[in-house]
Amino acid sequence: MRHMMARLQGMILGLVVGAWLAAMYSAGAQEPPPRPPDGMEMPPPDMPRMDVDKELARMTKRYGLSESQRAQIRSVLVDVKAKMDDLSKDSSTDFGEQMQRMRAIREKQTSRISAILSDEQRAKYQKDTERQARDQDGGPPDGLPPPPPSGDQGGGPPLPQGS
């Protein structure tokens, strides 16, 4: 009898400890992660920081920029980088509003750079920026419609068997 009581007490103690651990785990899972210390903020994954010099070198090679064009485009890129950095630090606006502001900054960047380029360079640049915008928005490449889900041929509901 005494052996059964000790065993029952052990089982009850195990249940109490298990319930306590489960409650502590679920309470800890609901707390948001701690914020990084000031000055150590990282941009969200979809807001990479721009390296002005690398972007300018890429554009120079891609579009064959002259020295004058390089200087003008560099000032545009520096301005855009500053605006994007300010936007990423602004915690007073929600994500949706930040995305709208980011799109507006990029559209202005595109028009400012387009004005600097020759007609031939501009055509290539516009094509590149349209493709990049489509890729960032998650759209299908080259404007093609997305493929149907696997197994779906797009012909409506399945026909009953035996028809």
C-alpha cells in the first residue's frame, strides 16, 4: 500500500512539473524577441542597403556611362541611399506605408536617372528596371502567366467517373 502511495505521489509530482514547464514554455513563446541595441539595427530582409560605388560600377559597365553621367548618377544614388536609410530607421510608420514610400523613392530614382541617359541607354535601363520591379513584386518572369497548380489543366471541375 505504501509503495502504491509513493508511486501515485511521484506521478502527481511529474504531472505538476510537466504542466508548469508547458505553461512556462508557452508564455515564453509569446514574448517578442528583444530589440537590438541602438546603432545595431539591421534592415528588413526585403530592404537591402545599397552600395553606391558597386551600383555605379555595375551601371557604368551595363550602360556605358560617360564621366559626366557617372557624376550625375552618383549624386542620385547617394540621395536615394540616404532616403532609404532614413526610411528603414523610421519606426513610426507601418510596413505597408514604408513599402509605398520605398516604391515612390525608386520611381523617382528611375525618372531622374532616365533623364541623364541617352535614348539607347534609357531604353535598356527602362527594360532592366521593369524586369527588376516585376521580380521584386513576385510577378512571373517576362510577363508570362503563372503555370496552373500541379495536376490542374485549367479545364474546370473534374468530370464524374463513368461519363
